[in-house]
Amino acid sequence: MLRHLGFLLAGLLLASTATADEPGAAAPTTWEAGKHYFPIDPPQPTASGDKVEVLEVFSYACPHCAHFQPYAEQIKQALPAYASFGYMPAIFNAQWEPYARAFYAAQSLGVLEQTHQALFDALHRDHLPLRTIDDLAGFYASHGVDKAKFLSSATSFEVESKLQHASEVVRGAGVDGTPSILVAGKYRLSGQSAGGYPQMVQLVDYLVKKEHDAHAKPAKAAAGKK
């Protein structure tokens, strides 16, 4: 009897500690600021012009980001024409810096699209020892990138400036974990706050529309007065 009770308690404890990333949880009927997402004050600068910017703050070193990548792609593909999607690498420790440099170097060299998922796979599926910028140069060389050009780009002034800007945005937005999503530089959310990765997809859709509507209504009202 006591043994059966022990198994029952263990099962209840395991159920109570299930991660928020599990797809079984249903999305809430109402998204609440301060609970499911967090307003950023002051808002952080964006680089999307008139479009609503959706940014994933991530690191290639982060296994949760590797798990989230299919959902990130889902968000990207589902965005309306008035929104844009991008990535911003975070550097929460010295070990993550080479991956941030690699991201911006790949972006600068025009090979980000074909190497983004591949680097996640190399690190988290194949468990390749890619820890230094030289290791990463070898990885990109295997994808047709000149090693010398990659290393030059990864240590360039352009990349240094982007690293500095990303650090300022991540800090200013209050991001303390990855993956996190920033919408229009005004809202921050994560799998934990949204209730799981599938719920993040739905919440991003809600916030993108919310931001678009907030700008569209005054513009429509002004046009009606002319």
C-alpha cells in the first residue's frame, strides 16, 4: 500500500513539473500583459522600417533554441506582409560569443539562410565540437564559405558594432533567457510566459496584429478627416 502511494505521489510530482514547452497545453482565451507577455519600457529600437518587427533572441549554443527552431520557422512563414522576422544572438557568457560572431559573419557573407538550421543540427543533433571561432570557420568552410573571409568578417568592425547593438537591445528589453521573442521592440515573451512553444506562435500573431491595429486606426481616422 505504501509502495503504491509512493508511486502515485511520484507520478503527481512528475506531472506538476512538466515543462511549459509541451504542446498539450491550450492557449488562453485572453492574453494578459504582465503574465503572458511583458511590455518593454522604454521600447527598444527596431530595424524593420514600417513593418512590425519580430525578433527571436537566441543562441546556437542553446538547446532550447534548437528545439524552438521549427516554431520560429512557423512564425516566420505565417507573418502577414506588414511584419518581418529576424534573429538577434544573445551573449550570456563568454562561451556564447563565438556563435554570435558566426551568426553576424554568416549574415554579412550572405550564407545565413543555408547555414542557420545546419549549425543547430551540427551542435545539437550531431554533437560536433564547434566551440571556438576557428572551429566554426571550419564548419562554414564545409558549406562553401572561404575560411579566411569568414574569420575576417567575424572579427570586423561591422560585426563588433552589431554585437554591441545586440547586447544593448537584449539588456534594454530585459531578456534573461533564450529563446525569447521581441515584438516591435515593445513586447517580450518566452515559452514559459506564453505556456509553451506552440502558444508562443499564437501569442506572436496576437501581438503583431495588436501593434498593426494600434498604428492603423489613427492613420485611418486621419485619412477620414481629409
